[in-house]
Amino acid sequence: MSNTNEATPPERIPVMQHILDNPFLLLFLGVAMPTVFYIVWGVMEIVTIPVAK
Amino acid sequence: MNTLFRTCPQSGLQFDKTAETLMKANAVAGVVFLLVGGILALLVTLTRWPAVHLLPADTFYMTLTAHGIDMLIFWIIFFEIAVLYFCSSTLLRCRLATPRLAWLAFALMLIGSVTANVAIFRGDSSVMMTSYAPMQAHPAFYLGLILFAVGALVSCFIFLGTLVIAKAENTYEGSIPLVTFGALTACIIAVFTIASGAIILIPTFLWSVGLISHIDPLMYKTVWWAFGHSSQQINVSAHVAVWYAIAAIAFGAKPMSEKVSRTAFLLYILFLQLASAHHLLTDPGISSEWKIFNTSYAMYLAVLASMVHGLTVPGSVEVAQRKKGFNKGLFEWLRKAPWGNPVFSGMFISLIGFGFLGGISGVMMGTEQLNLIVHNTLYVPGHFHATVVVGTTLAFMALTYFLIPVLFRREVILPGLAKWQPYLFGIGMGAFSLFMMGAGTLGVSRRHWDIAFAGSPMAYEYPATAYLLLGLMAVSGLVAMVGGAAYLLITVGSLLWGKKLEPVSYRKETVPLRLAPGAPAIEAHGGVGVGGFAAPGTFVLALVFLVSFVLYYFINWKYLSQTWGLS
Ligand code: HEM
Ligand SMILES: [Cu+2]
């Protein structure tokens, strides 16, 4: 039995699982997405509204 | 490290002693705010019932502000912190990171919540939970919210730190369990939510003490909703995690596909928070591109994720039940489910109510054009009482019935009442939400003290049906409140007078037992089901859901088309 263990290469972990297993990468994604698409984009539209004279 | 552990003889779960006390403290603080918020709900409901019209206008707005904040922020988030600690330290069988800091966080949250309440009940902070500038509250109102938010943020990082410890100390194998992954999703959304809250509330606080001269209302509203709406998404992720946990606890059910469920949580992490934009659908100054991207293209991916969870949770229950021999026809598994166990019935009513009432109405309202029909009407609180009360609150109530013996080591008192509690609360609240949405469809405003406009020069006359619907809403609200009171009586009573379960001893080391809360998990889906489907009953339920959804959606487009005649 121990022979077979040595013979098989370590199980390859799929990329997706690597992503899902990394809480800090997920944290980055979960903060970056809404910051860019909601806050930054939204705030840019608001600050470019021309001021009434 | 002087960490002490105990193993629960009922569930096999292992508790770190400090984490255990912290969970208790946070859960109890949450329940106290549920009590306060519940009393306020009674006053608010009796005022919006035109036949009773209990409070004078200024007290009504003060009470409504307090009800919104105590329920939506304090009750829910205190309880969620308990859930985060449970899903990390307990489910991963490891010590909690920095327990001292966790106590500091708890203290900040407690001081913050009391401060905000004092500010509101002084009477000069009746700015509603949304506190839109240029309405100004007392500085203590903003300060309280900021302190609370900082405490909650620290707790989120303690959760993340605990994940790191569990990995370093090898207390679990492979990936974190799905329930913990759901809690991680909630935690990530919470970090963004609380950061947005700080970005907007700190300047608003400075403005209230006179250090800043002006807060732009649209800027306030945009950033505030990154906080206000995303916090609802913490709730969704947390209660979905609780659904999975309860399916595992009550049935030993295993998720139908870990991969699919985790991917659905990933969709939440990426897209759920963008939906905050639906609160600005009628605001000029922001482009339709921004509105449509954030509320449809992105939001529908998150809605898809909710549908996945709504399908896989009952699906896994169905498979588990069929394995136990309830394999006849489409629905024997559901008929023979433990409907008398409030842990299960609460979870299932939460799931159905959230999906059918909250989900469908949410997608309707989140559509830019359709939003115009119901914007700022009672439809809106109708929708979110279905999501955050039937969905989140009821799921947390169901979990409590599990936690009383396991965490608090007490027997649940009044088991006969406990059996009925989820039905009273869930069905009462479901009807309450429906009647509110009905009144909203007729145009009745939310947060409105007197829809009769007595004595006002520009009155508007609502149809008699609106008055009828408000009456029905109030009566169903009262039924739900009886259910809420029953919950409070049972939980508080059990902690005070429930029979103590046999004492447990604490030891220094963890038991490297691998995660298996409740019954042993079921291995594969082979051999059960009808016509090649492992979960045909759930499939039929999903079709019913889809048909109701599509019909309702198009009925509203028809409605919209009749708002302005073209000829
Ligand atoms: C039996 C339980 C409850 C009843 C009968 C009830 C009733 C009501 C009523 C009548 C309103 C006023 C709607 C309006 O005039 O616009 C309201 C508002 C609200 N409720 Fe509840 N509620 C209950 C529980 C909850 C819970 C558990 C939560 C949160 C977890 C919650 C969150 C809110 C929020 C956020 C508002 C809006 C406040 C605002 O407009 O600023 N409610 N509720
Ligand atoms: Cu929202």
C-alpha cells in the first residue's frame, strides 16, 4: 500500500478550488467589485454633474 | 494559550470556552434588541392601522426610526456575529482568534447601540433608519452607529483570523465546510458594507458637530446605500448558511453539489452588493448605464445564486428523506418531514417565504422601469419584511431552538408553544408582507403618518380597498407579533428557567474529531428519486416558483403600460 502512495503524484487541485479556498483573495474580490462598479463609477457620475450657475 | 474546550454530548460539536461565552453574549444582546424592536413594531403597526392611528406624528417618526435601526442593524448584526463565531471556532473545532479583542468589539457594539438609542429617544434624531442628509440627527446618533460599525468590523476580522488559525493548526481537512463558506461570504460582504458605512457616516458626524459645512444629498444617498443595502446581503448570506446548517442538523442532509453551492456563494461575493443601486433608480444625476449595469446584468447573477440555494437546500432535504424511505411519489418526503420540530419548520417557512414573497417582489422592484410603480410605497417595507423578517429573522429563530440545548445547555421550555411559534410568526409575517405590498400597489406611501391627509390643503383620496388592506396588514402583524412574543418568552424563559442539561467538563486540548454535526452525512444520491431525478419534488417546486415569477413579472409590465395612456 505504501508503495502506491509514493507512486501516485499529489492530487492536482483545480484552479477554481484554489480560488474558493483562499479567503483573502475572495475578500479582495468581494470588496473590489462593488467599490469599482458601484462606488467609484457612481461617485464619478455625481461629481461630473455640472454646477448650476 | 489557555484555551479550554468542551464537547457537546448532544451534537458532538466542540466549543472554545471564551468563544462560547462570546456567542452567548452576542446572541443575548441581539435578542434584547429584538424585544425592544418588537415593542416598537406594535406601536408603529397600530399607528399605520387607520382605524386605530395610535401615536401622534412626531412620536410615530421617532418610533419608526428606532424600530428600523434596532431591528435591522442591532438585532440582526449582534446575532450574526454569534453566527460568525459559531461557524469559525465551533465548526472548525479551533480556538477563536484574539478573544480579548472580541470582547472589546462586543463592548463597542453595545456602547454604540445604546448611544444611538439614547439619541433617538431624546426625540431629536427622528431621521429614519436611512438618515438622509440634509436631515440632521443629534451627533450621538451617528457616533453610536460608527462605534457599532467599528465593533462589528473588528469581529469580522476575528472571524477571518480564526480561519487562519484553523488552517495553521490543521483542525480541518481539505476545504472549509460549506456552512463556514457561507459565513465567510457574509463576512466579506460585511467588510465592504461597514467600510462604506464609515466612509459616509464619519463625514456626516463631522457635519452634525459643525466641522463640515455641507453634505451633498445625492452623494450621501449613493454611498449610504452601499452600506444600507449591502447589509441586507450579509443577512441573505448568513441565513442561507443557516439553512444549509439546519438541513445538515435536522436530516444529516449533504449539499447536492458542494461545487454548485460554493459557486453560488462566489456569485454573491462578486455581484450581490452591486444591487444597492436599486435604491437610486428614480434619482436623476446618475446614468441609466450605471443603474442598469448594477441592478440587472449584475444583480441577476446574484438572483441566480439565490435560486441555486433555494433549490439545493430543499433538494438535499428531499434526497436525505428519500434515503430514509420516504420515497413515494413526488411529495412524501415533504409530508413526512418533521413539521413539529421548530428547527425544521422555521427553516422551511423561511426558505419558502424568502423565495416566493421576498425574491419575486425584489426582482420586480429592482427593474428600473417597474420600480416607478412602487417606489417609496408600502410595497418596499412589504418586500423587506418578507426577506429580512420571514427570511433572516425566522431562520435565526429556528437556529436558536438548536442552540438553546447545544450552546446554552438548557432544555427548551414550553415545547408545545415552540412547535407553533414558527407558524404564527412566519405565516403572520408572510400575510403582513403581502397586504403591505397590496397597499403599496395602490400607491399608499411608506413612512406615512396619515393617509387620510386630515386637515391638509392638498389631500389625496385613496380607494377604500387601501384602508381595508392596511387593516388586514395590521391584524396579520399582530399575529406575527404573538409569534415573536412566543419566541422571546421561550428563549428568555429557557435561559432563565429551562432545565439545566448535564454539566460538561472543559479540557485543554481539542479533539481532532472530523466535522460531523448531527447525523452522519449521506454519501451519494444513487437509488432514490423518480424518473431519473434525484429530487423530483424540489424540481416541481422550482417550476411552480418559475411560473409564478414570470407571470407576476409580466403582470407588472402590463400595469406599467397602463400608467400613462398613449392616446
Ligand atoms: C412582528 C414583527 C414586525 C412588525 C409587525 C413590523 C411592522 C412594521 C411596520 C408597520 C413598519 C412601518 C412601515 C412604514 O410605515 O413605512 C415597519 C418598518 C420597518 N421594519 Fe418592521 N416589523 C416587524 C419586524 C421587523 C424586523 C424583525 C425587522 C428587521 C429585521 C424590521 C425592519 C423594519 C425596517 C427596516 C422598517 C423601515 C423603517 C423605515 O422606514 O425607516 N421589522 N415595520
Ligand atoms: Cu436594497
